[in-house]
Amino acid sequence: MKRGCGFFKKCKYRVLLEKGSYERKEVRLEGSPNGWYIGGNILLGGLIGWFIVDPATGAMWTLQPDVVNEKMEEVAYLPKTEGLHVLLIPKAALPISLQNKLQLVY
């Protein structure tokens, strides 16, 4: 993935995580100034690295977060047809947000 999207422009990405019956998650990645760009150019690179090379190549940016680690919970999807549908699954298999909406039926 490119870190820079133009001269002095950071890239931004939207990562969608999807799998079968699991809830969909979205994570945003965005470039932030690289420590080597700041410190390295002060110590080693000088003005050429600071104003030309790193901004032109995107090396001045680091994508954050550098690791995407999301917990995905399985959800049940009902068919989109009319009528009554009964789904028998353990309560613990439902996300907490759905568990709170359950009502006891006699």
C-alpha cells in the first residue's frame, strides 16, 4: 500500500473486514509523519531529503495503525422472506447487543 498520495499528501485507506456470518468491521488507516523523516533528515538527509525526496516518494509517512487486529463476532442473518422464522442457537453465540433485545416467549 502506498503511504504517500502526492507531494506532501498522506494516503488514507478504509479496510473492510467481512467473512460469512460475522459482523462487518471497518478500520481506517492514515499516514502520519515518519520518525525517520523528521530525525533522519535533520541528522543525515538535509534539505533535499526533507523537501524533495521523501515527500515525492511518500517515505515521509507511516501508515497507522501498523497492525489491524479486530475481534469479529458471529451474527445470525434471517432470510428476507415474510413469515415467522425460528432460529435455534445458544444465547452465548449472539452478540451482546442482540442478547439484550431477547424476550422470553411462553
